[in-house]
Amino acid sequence: RNMEQKKLGNVAFRAGNFQLAVENYSSAIEQDPENFAFRTNRALALIKMNRYSKALDDCNFVLERDETNKKALGHYVTCSKALGKRGQASEADEKFAEFHRSDFSSVVNVLKTW
């Protein structure tokens, strides 16, 4: 059921219905709270709705458990910059760059989601 909710969230996201995407990802998270993909997907949908504080909560949840999660780190940078948290954004930017120095294509793919 949680993967079905994720798929529905992805469909809603691609259609530009970010609120419905958030609702579906939230349902998936209720079923499997430790699934990082559900949380990073919800964070991106929240970012698209300019709900940066809520998105930051998802990013923090993931990064507290896996500080190398590329999507969470990228979304964290976006949220921190949008919220005017320049110090946090700079630190996250550096961490993000460090993880990707040898993997340029990953950086490009993550940046395309912004």
C-alpha cells in the first residue's frame, strides 16, 4: 500500500498537483516512517508549494539518520536558502559538493529537480 501511495504521489507531482502529492507521500510515510524516498519526495513537493519549513523537517529527519543522502541534502540547501539561513545553507552546500566531487552527473540530476 505504501508503494502505491508513493506512485500516486509521483503521478500527482508530475501533474503539478503538489498538495495531492504531499497527501499521498504522507500516507506512505504513515505506513513506513523510515523510508527516506517518501520523505525526500514529500520535501520536494513542499518546496514547490513554498512550504520550506515543513520541507526542512523532512530533510532533517533523513539527514539525522543518513547525512550523506544526496536528495535530502540538496533539498536542505534549497530550504535553508529560501528561509534565509545562509550559514546552514553554506555548510550544507559544502557537504553537498564534497559528496559529489567525483560524481558530477548526480549533481546535475539533483539540481534539475530544483
